[in-house]
Amino acid sequence: MLRLRREGFYTDIGTLFTLFRYRYIIFIRQVSFVKYMSITEASKKWQISDRRIRILCAEGRVAGAVKIGRNWSIPYEAVKPADARVSHRKAYKGLDYDFSLIDGMKQKIDQHRPFPKRLADSLHDKLIIEWTYNSNAIEGNTLTLSETKVVLDGITIGGKSVIEHLEAINHREAIFFLEDLIGNNDSLSEWNIKCIHGLILKEIDNQNAGKYRTENVVTLGAVHIPPKHYEINLLMQNLIMEYKEEWHSFHPIVRATLLHGEFVKIHPFVDGNGRTSRLLLNFELMKNGYTPIIIKKENRVRYYEVLDHAHTTMDYQPFLEFVAESVIESEQLWLSLLE
């Protein structure tokens, strides 16, 4: 795992407190007004045994379930988890790739751990600014790279909308939250995905932040049409099951590629799917010890083309090559500074 906090990124108490505050705030925002039911009530509602529900909660397959002592509290609106005993294996194509160069560079990077604190801090700052700028710019945010840095320093840019300022600030908070998940070795879940998305749209669209869409959507410029809104809950459950139970034998970069591609194919939220998917991609890379990547604004056309190709043909080869090239570029940057 690429534990960024151990490389000197989170060494001061103020930063640690801030990270705790992010996690606490998003938790409170999500559960403050949620109606909960007991295991027994859920058992009657879903027509499955108490024991099975406890297992599902422990596996993280009941979105929003909270353990208090020995008991579980389940959101009343939680959807009954899909039966994992039913196979949902998909016929993905194009998952073969020679990762020897990438893994060789990773080994060289690992030999330099722990990184010098000053270098680690500067790389982290560079990552946050460039990742935030490019991910937002892909979605139409007009802040420049230098303006993004200024906004993240707490300064307002004249002539730019409040939403564009919030998109930059929120994306940084989402990165911090992502790093917090990785540092705590938290597993991927629908709950954590909703928390990440909740941060992306915080104070921009609170009504839809962290909530699956309840309307149908189309993706401009793409052949693929996202699924109907009433299919989202089951599709997201199946995605998490695939990720945990069927992708474990894949190379981490293949898993990261599939996670991004299949998530954005579902398009579970009204807005913010692209930024969330790029965060999830780096979540999988970083927790497996790879350097995070930045999908750049100037590569947007190719990025959209290879994604749409994967969505319409199940052939992930072009997108996998795109991600692998980005990993190589990232590792080369780190090695140029470490050696």
C-alpha cells in the first residue's frame, strides 16, 4: 500500500485533526437524519435470516450500516443486498498487458522509502494541485492550473464562479478523504463511494450529494447510454461484489482500470461521476503501492474515446493501455526526483 501519511505528508497535528474533521463531517452529514432499523426489522423486511444480515453487514454489503456495540443499525431505506451466490461474471476483453516495466519502476521507487520529508511534501502538494486542476478541467471548470493553486491557498479569483471555487476546494477534500481511507486500510464500499461523491458536490448540489440518481441520464458525445435509474442499486451492489470477489486475481492496474470504467458506465450519480471515478482509480493504485496518476485535460478526447469503446464492446485494452501509460509517466516523475 502507498501509505502517503507515513512518507511525511501528515506529520503535523493540525493536519491530522483536519483529516479527522473531514471524516467526521461527512459521517454526520450522511447519518444525522437517517431512520434506522434493527437486524430483526431488516430480516422481516427482506425475508432473510438475522444471521445472514449480520454477515452482510460485517462484509460491508449493507450501505450505511453502523455497528454499535454488538448490534447493527441499518438505514431503513437501505436496499436488500444482491445474492453473492449468483454469478455476475462478465466477459471482459483486452485485460492482458505486460506490466514488467511498471512493476520494475515501482520496485525502484520502493527502494527509496521512506521518502525525504521535504520531497514528499512537495510531491504531495504538486499532486493535489495538478490532480484537482485536470480532473475539474475535464468536466468544464475554467480555472487555470495557477488559479487552482491560488484558490486552494484560500484566495478568491475575480471573474470565476462560486461553483468553480467550490469544485477545487471540494476535490482537495475528497483527495484527503481518499488518503484517509487508504491510511486506515478501509475497504471499498458503496458507503465510501457515496461519501467521496458527497464531498465532490458539497455546497454545490446538496440535494444530490452522495445520493444515487432518481432520473435517467445520457452522456453527451458517447454512444453508451447509462442504465435506468431504478437499476442503479443492484448494479452498484454487483460492482462491489465483482471488485471484491472476482477481480482479486487481476493485476492492481487492471482492477483500477475496471473499477473506473465499470463505475462510470453505471453513472450512478446525476453529476460528479467522472471526478469520483478518477478518485476511485487512484484509490486502487495507491492502496497497492503504485503512484497516483493524473489524467490530463489535453488527453480528454482520447480518454473519452477509450472509455466509450470499453462501455460498448467490453474491450478494455485501449483504456488499460491509456491507464498504464499514465502510470509509467507518474513513476518516471517520481524516479527523476528520487534518483
